[in-house]
Amino acid sequence: MSDGAVIIKKIKKGGGDGHHGGAWKVAYADFVTAMMAFFLLMWLLNTTTPEQKRGIADYFAPASVSPTNSGSGGILGGTEMGEVGVKQKGAAAIVERLSPENPRVAETEQATNDPQSAENPELSDPSHDAMQKAQAMRDNAAFQAAEQSIRQAMQEMPELAELSKHLIVDQTPEGLRIQVIDQEGRSMFEPGSAVPNPRAKALLRVVSKVLASLPNRITVSGHTDNTAPPPGLDNWVLSSARANSARAIMQESGITTDRIYQVAGKAGSEPLFPDDPTMPGNRRISVMLLREAPVLPPDHTL
């Protein structure tokens, strides 16, 4: 090979089986996105109710189309501002049909049209209902705190810990109910006697100290079982006398006179265990902290 020879090298390119760029990837991604949107739409159509579909359709309906055929474009549209014309029955009619009714307005209108509400304005006053709800919430919180205080006092006093079985505390629609009940072989009163024994006095004093911090009025009820009383006694008289004795102990322990709303003897008319009216637990003293507004002091003036 001489030094002046020219060498030409030919490079053969590959065949047509290679890729033709990335355009097909974009097209494939658009296809997958469209299919996903399609299946999502089908799923939404199957899960929505007819009412929801109508609501969606109404939402996208034009709200400014006038039903009138008038070609006037003036302020009044050639008509007066009444039931007819573009100023009244255009967007206003659609908005009135689509806008949800305010529940508070509906309740107020219903209460206004109610004859009983007209006679008693408090029934139609939303603020009165709000005050009642707020009062109920305050009562529930106060009752729960009182219940916890009573139980805590029972635990902190060893001499009263064993008497916890004689105490039942629960909430009723009337208020907080505290019951001092008899146990088998351990009575709070001697048979036929209206004088509480030391165990009953100790329990009533603990209850009174907790209730003294609350303003609600109190009722005290005495209950007996349905067994025949000793000769010469009556269960109604005996239950009344026991309730009055409990009331006296509570007043000595800090409950003021104006807070005592009622003292009653109910004999065996309201057994705690109706299936067995002769059970010792039916003999009890029931103290009810009423769910109501606080008592005003005697010197209070409006």
C-alpha cells in the first residue's frame, strides 16, 4: 500500500426493527389516563343516588337564563317588577329552588305557626332551648363531680369503706339519685324504728357534705319492703318517719332548709327489686338532687 492511497470505510446502519422515538409513550399514557377517568366516572354513576344526580345536574344548570321570550334588554324588560318578567322569574326562581332551607329558620317558622307556641312564647324562643341545653350540661357535669366526690370520700375513710355496698348513686331524668339501702343482715334502721343507726348516720353525713356545695333542691323519700310491719305500725307511717329522720341529719350536716323540697314516705310502692319485693335492698332512703334551676336566696329581689 502506497502512502498516497485513500481508504474509504462504509458503515452499514441497523435495520428498521429499532424504536421510532418516544411519541408512542405519550400516546399510551393519554390512553391509560382516559381509561382511568372513564372507569372512575362509571363508578361514580353507580354509587350516586338519583337525588344526588339531580343535585349535580342542577348545580351545573345555568342560573341566569330567563324563561321569558321577550327581546327587550332594558332594566324592566318591558314588564313590571312582579310575578312576570326577566327581573323576577329569571335567576331568582332557580336560586330559590336550589338553595337548601335553613333548618333554624324552618324551626322558627314552624314554632311561630304552632298555636301552642303562640300561647307560650318560651316554646318558640331558640335562646330558651339553648339555655335548657346549657343547664342540662352543667347539671350533668355537677352530678358527675358529686358522684365522684362521694365515692372518693368513701375510699378515703376506712371506717366507711365497708359501707360502700349500702350506697347506690346514679343519674335519672329527675336528677342525681343517692340511695342508702339495707343489706342482708345489715340494716340501716332497727326493725320498726325510725331512728337511723350509726352506719346510716355516717353515710348520710358524707352525702350531705358533698351535696351542700351544690345549689339544687333535694327530695328525701323513705321506702320499706312489702313484709307486714310489726303490730301497731304502718309501712306508710314508718317510711315517712324514716325519711324525716334522714332529712334532719342532712340539715345538721350542712343542707339548708330552703333546699329541702319534699320529704315523703312511699312504703313498698316503689321496690328497688320488683321481682322480689321482700328483699332487704327495698328498704332504703332515697335522696334526689333535682335537675332544675338553682334556688334563689330568700332576700333575692328581681
